[in-house]
Amino acid sequence: MVERRQYIVVGAGLVGLAVTRELARRGRDVLCLERETIGHERGGSKGTSRIFRAGYPDALYVQMAGRSFRGWQALSDESGRSLLEPTGLLSFGDQVDEVAAAMAAGGAALEILDEVSVADRFPGIAVSGRAVFEPGAGVLRADEVLSALAHSARSAGGEILEHVLVSSIEDREDSVRIAGNSVAYDCDAVILCAGPWSAVMGQSAGLATARMFRPTLQQVAYLRPMSGSVSGLPAFVERAPVTCYGLPVPALGTYKVGVHDPGPAVAPGPITLDDDARDLEVLATMAARVLPGFEPEPVVTERCYYDNTADEHFVIDRVGRVVIGAGTSGHGFKFGPVWGEVLADLAEGQQPSFLIENFSISRAGLSREPGA
């Protein structure tokens, strides 16, 4: 049996749900296929929280964050949920000047703070050297975001099917043929948003993605304050030889910390999610230095997937009838509204509403092995 659809999205993580919602809101016939369930344990979009920030050393990302902020506000209003909690964010370590310059060029509000100012304003957090404080940053409630996107997509007429394993994708002359479970689908264009499975799905569609993406497992830990609560504390990103980050999770009464640098390469699928002792040691050392107001032993630990590219920039492009939105590299969640808009434009054969030349599938930065 072959079912005809206008657009098919492969993957119901943050990116897949964002483009499914956008196409449905444009009145398009769109079907999203998810191999497991929304927010499943081995997906890159799982969990309760993600940092939202414009604090990048690249003005393009600053502009994308500004556009996404308005999108998150709109989704919050539509859903009646508070999806983005303002906390502010501190960027410190390497590239402070570059971050400040890019934010200023992109029109994002910022302050430059010294160590004493940070300690006075945010007891429990310590920085070395100057820091860029971003008052407009915050924490996205990731699980609530996925739920709101899915509900909005379905309300607009989009269809989302879970537990559908896509086994093949064939870009034909006049359509794309997709095989999933016992059903085949023909569509005008397919949008691949498969996270850790992006390389496999891209190869199935005839794209040379074998070396473009490298799934890795990352280490996360949750710390408890020695006294008081985490409310009022900002998130942070420390750019250093090993880049780490942290963000308050008031609903859990903890502070989430993680190692951003790519962890061990893994194949997506049913693998063990045991802790990485080396990364936990890195986090403990960082926490002792940056978060002196917190207990050193984690309350909870977890592992999560990154979907990495070699240059840590995304892949947003169209080849034939195949649109690909992948390579989030551990910093793509905050840009959900922009992902949705741009991928929907590409699926419809339109010039994207946001310039994406830096995210081309043919750029030189993808030619080397991810993590090399």
C-alpha cells in the first residue's frame, strides 16, 4: 500500500516538531514519523531544560536567537504555558570580547561584569576575569516545549505517528518514496530531522552524510545548593579548554551542569547510558571553582546524545527533494522557531526567510571527520 502525502518529516524531536508545526500552520498536508516516542530517552531533545541565549561569538547566531525569542513568546501565548523562564546568562572564559562584539552587532542587550560584580550580584557563582551578562537569556522548559509543539502541530492539522521505523528513502524523479513499517509513502519532499540517526537517514536518501555527523554521548549532572534555592541564579557558559555550562532548574531545586565538548562517539540505538567517570570528574572540578555554593556530589546524573558536525555549525539545506535539518551539535534547541520557518521554506521550494548559507551541506567545514 502506498499513501500519498504532501510533506513527510522524519523525526519528532525539537527540529522535526518545529517544522511539522510550521507546515501545518501554513495549511500544508504534513506527516511526521517518529521511530520511538516524543522525548524518548535516546533522543537529543529529551529532558526538562535547555539554555536560551544570544551569547555567541557569531552575529548570525545572535540574530537567530532574537528571531527565535519572538517565536517562543508566540508559542507560549498560543499554548498558555510559560515555556521560557528568564534567568539571565553569564559567558566567561575564552572569547569574551568576541561574544560581546557579536551581541552588540546583533542588537542583543548585555553588560560587562568583573569578578567582584558577579560575586555581589549572584552569590554562589564565581568567575575568573570579565564576564558578559545577558539579561534576556533564560531556560527553556524542554519537555513542555515538545508537548506544546506537538499539540500546536496537531491542532493545525498536522499528523504525528510514533513507533514508525523508516527503513528507506528514495528520491525519485517526481516524488520521494519512504518505507515505514508496513506502509510506503510518496511525498513532494521529505524533511530529515533524525538527530543521532541523521547520517543513516541521509545515506538512505542518497546523500553523502556518512562522515558529516557523529553522534556522541554527553555527561550531565544536577547539583543541590548548600543553602537556599537556585531561584535568582543565572545560567552560564564557560568557554575554556573543556567548555562547560550550567543552568538553574527550579522545578527540581537543582542546578544542571554539563560538558559541552563532544564525548565518546557512539552508534544511535539501544546502548548503555552509564555515566562517564572522566566527565563527572571534569564537572566536579568545574563546580568546585565556578559553583562554590553547591554540594560537590550530584543529586542525579544522566547521559544525553549530541548530533555533532565537525565545525559545530548546523546543516540546513535541500538536495533534490530531500531537505535536511541536522547537526545541532549540542546548541540547536534554542533555535526551534527558526528551524521550523527555514526548513518549511526549503520544503516548499522557497527562498528561506533567514539566510542559511553558512549551514550548507556542501560547505568545506563538513569535509573532515567530526571531532577531528
